[in-house]
Amino acid sequence: MKRRDALKIMGGGIASLAFAGSFEGPLRKSASAEEKPVFHKDMLPPPGGKRVIVIGGGFAGVSFANTIRELAQDAEVILLEKNPFFVSGPSHIDYSVGLKKLEDATRSYYSLREKGIRIIKTEVGGIIPEDNKVITCRGNIAYNYLLISTGIRLADEEILQLTENPAFNAHAWELEGTIELRRRVEVFKGGKVVVSVPSAPFKCPPGPYEMACLLDEFFKRKGVSAEITVTDSNDKPQPPPLAQKWLTVFEKKGIKYMPNSKVVEIDGANKRLVTDIGDKIDYDLTTLIPPNKAATFIRDSGLGDPYVDVDPTTFKSKKFGNIFAAGDCAKVPYTKSAYTSIYQGKNAAHYTAIGMGYNVKEPAPIHGICYPYTSSVESMLIRVDWEKDGKVIKAIADDPKSDYRDSRTVWESTLLKNLFGF
């Protein structure tokens, strides 16, 4: 791709972003070809040869930043993050049904600054890989090495009526929706509740089924009559090793399960969901998880569609040797979960350091552990181990136990402590 073509693409990508208005004025005011629009200005001086930029301060991004700081102590590490603080994704489900306060899962990025990691609060609009530049709403930043860890993008546009009517829905896959879902759950007076699951792969595969179980328990405890239905775009509950166990749990709880039911429209005025085969499902409360994709600038930059094409061992881009991607935005065979994202970020940092010329050992292969809720007092166990090339070695799944519920608490607190120190 030529530079002028890349810039043309980036201009289109930026125009679609929420912050696009900040670029329009300078573009309209450009009087000549010599006058560059504001988003072509460099935010920082050129790198000295070892500048590593991380896009996204989630589990993968923070894990990568911490690890590369340790492995490459003389490198300049910059984390670009649009949000003012970190909120642990697994806790969104807890908060939705009142099991946890949101502040308990919130962390400041200041502990990273104390390690010498520079945090810049900004939104990223694109990447020009040929020029080693990231485009942000505050200007360009040049890099020597880049880690993309933007997580997933919720593709509301693939559900008819949702983009223009976001208030029709509330879900726990983003912070704003989680807060709104908590409010709706608390004031719910009874009726039909529908939890809708997108096509795999999606972030936190057990999450929608956990939500159905916890909502069922919450309403029963309050004495609220609720008929709960799970409409699943997939042919069985996710992740596959837990499929039969989820079905057993649903049967015991009286939760209706509808496989191969992909929701394509939300009719909020009539409180009705429409599936791809024309089924109409009425609801009084719905939590619909839109299809999961990656940031549009990834596709526009030629790095992959809908996720970044990377080697599953090194997390290195298949097109650019100095670009890496980890976590939910990467096209890898690993589960899109907090736990695997941390290890993906760590491993990507090792291979980035190796690429920078540091004497670093290759890391261990990825594995994943999760303790999905079946109630507020019981959780199941799922563990998957992969080879370095991403092939599954083994998968272990176990039935709900109170011990696993305790393990879940320790599991998440340990993840946060490893990232932020507390």
C-alpha cells in the first residue's frame, strides 16, 4: 500500500470515529497542499530506536507493558488508552446482579507510571504501518515496535434498529451498559427475560450463560417471577467443553435454551427480538450481546479482518515484523478471556524483546483457566492448555462446586494484583 493510499484510508477511518469532529475543522481550513491537517502533526519527537507503543490498556496491554518494561529496561514504553482507569471485565457480571461494587474492580494506571511506563490518554484512529506511525486524536506518534491490544468492538450495526436506538439494550460487555443493566435488573417487576449470545468467537465465552444463571437466582431471591430464555447464535453453549454442563444447569433451573437462534433485529418499541430464521421472541427485559469484532482501523490498516492476523506463537503480525497483537483483537485460537489475554500479552512482550535484540528466553505456551458462575455460591471449572502453535493439548471441565466459587474470587484478585500490584 502506498503512503497516499494509506492516508486516504486513515482519513476515512477517522471520520467514522466519535472524535472525528476534532479533525474536521483543520481539514476544512487547509489553504494549500503544504498545510498539513492537525492529525498529521507529531505528538512526540521521533523515537530513539527503542520506542514501544501499546494501543489499549486492558488485560493484554497492561501485561505486555509490564513485561516489556522488565525485559527491555532501556526501551521507551508508551501506553495509549482512551479510558481514565481500568475496570476488570469479569466483575461486570458480578456488578450487574449486586455481587460486587464496581470500585472493587477498578484500578488506576498510576502504578504503571511508577515503573516508567508513559500513559497517554487518547483515542486511536488508525495506524500507518509503512510509516511506523499511530494516528491519535492528539496527533501522530512514531514507533519502532507496536502492540495492538484494543480488545473487541461491539458491532451494534449488525443488529437492526440497535445503532439508532442504543437504549433498547443493556449488557455487561461494556462499562456503560453494565451500569444501566444493573439499574434495569433492580427495578424489574417480572416477565420475560432474554439473554442473547453472539456467534463465537466472542469475549468471555461463559459470560452470557453465567448472566442467565445469576439473573435467575437474583429474581427468585427477590420473589420476582421471571421466565428466562437464552437465545444462542451457536449450536451449543460456549466454550464447547462446558456445553453439556451448561445444558444440565439450565434444565435444573428451568432456563429455556434456544440454539441456532441468531438475533438480527431488536424491536424495542414492541419489546421483541427477531432471529435470522424469522422467529419473534418477546421480552420484558433483554441483555443482547452484539457480534464481537475488532476496531475498524485494524481492517483499514491492512492488518486483518475482523481481527489482527498474527502468528499464534509469537503474536507477530503476518505482514509487518515490528507489529504484534494480543488479547481479544488478535486472530488466535486461544479463548477470548482475561486470563489468556494476560498470558498473550506476556508472551508477545517476550517475542518483541527478542526482536529488539535482547537475550530473552522463549516463554511457555498459553493456557487458560476460568471459574464460570452457575450461582452466587457455586462455579464450574474450565482449563485449556495449548501447544505453542495453538493446538489444544487438553481441556478439563468440572461440575459446579462451592470451592470453585471461592477459587473464582482468588483468581480475579490475583490477576489484578499481577497487573497493578494490588
